[in-house]
Amino acid sequence: MKINVKETVIFAMLGALMYMSKLLMDALPNIHLIGVFIVAITVVYRKKALYPIYIFVLIAGLLGGFSAWWVPYLYIWTVLWGMIMLLPKNLPPKAAPVIYMVVCSLHGFIYGILYAPAQALMFGLDFKGMLAWIAAGFPFDITHGISNFLCGSLIVPLIHAIRLADKAAKN
């Protein structure tokens, strides 16, 4: 996956934009636009979307501290990327917005389940302890899933904006 200078700049900006959007929405627990960005950039850039995703992860670690909360970031956002990569490239235009919103929402609902194995390993939890950790976080996952669905309405407009910007940059 070779990238050129233009893509390097775009991916750095997208990673930084993802981080800034999270910072701006930090007052609202588990409500953010990261899933929206990941779905949109994956639809547009496919495999290369991993660059801005991991730029976001690196920025989050650099500015938030590389501690226990950060370790699951190394894989948790890649799961959403993988879910989108498994979808057909050319979804029907009327179905695409709903499918993207549902996949983004599903990732929010299972976020705690995805996060739990790393927490269990780092904090020595057994399987019951891990299940208790998941159960304790379930209300936050409900908020996360619902907000990802609602924020997901921005995915298709963001896809169009990215493609329009790409087209303008080529001219």
C-alpha cells in the first residue's frame, strides 16, 4: 500500500480531525464521530483507511497517555474498518446509508465486548470478571450504539465531501 505525498497529508489531516472531533465531544460520554469517520474513509480509501485510523490512535496515545485505556485502541477501530471492508463496494444508493448506520451502530453496541479481552489480560480478570466488566459497561454501550446510529446519518454526506475534495485536488 504505497501512498503519495498528497495522501500522506490527507491521511494526517483526517487522523487529526478524528481526534479533534473526539476532543470536542468529550463532554458527552460515548458520543463521538470516530465511527462516522472510520466508515466514511474506509468506503473511500479502502485498505489505505488504516493510515488515518492509526494516525488517530497514535495522536490519542500521544496526547492522552499510552496507558491501559489506549491498548484496545490498537485493534478496536480496526474491527469497524474490517466490518466495512466486508461489505460490497457498490451498495445500492438507497440501502447504503442505512447499512452504514447499522454497522456503525453495531460497533458501538459491541464496543465493551471488544474492549474487554484487553482489560481482562491487563488486569488479571478471569472469564467471570471479564463478563462482569462487560455487564457494568453495558449502559454505556447502549448509549454508544444509539449515538453511532444517529451520528451515522453523516456518513454518506461525509463520503461525498471526501470524494469531492479528492476530485478537486486532482485538478
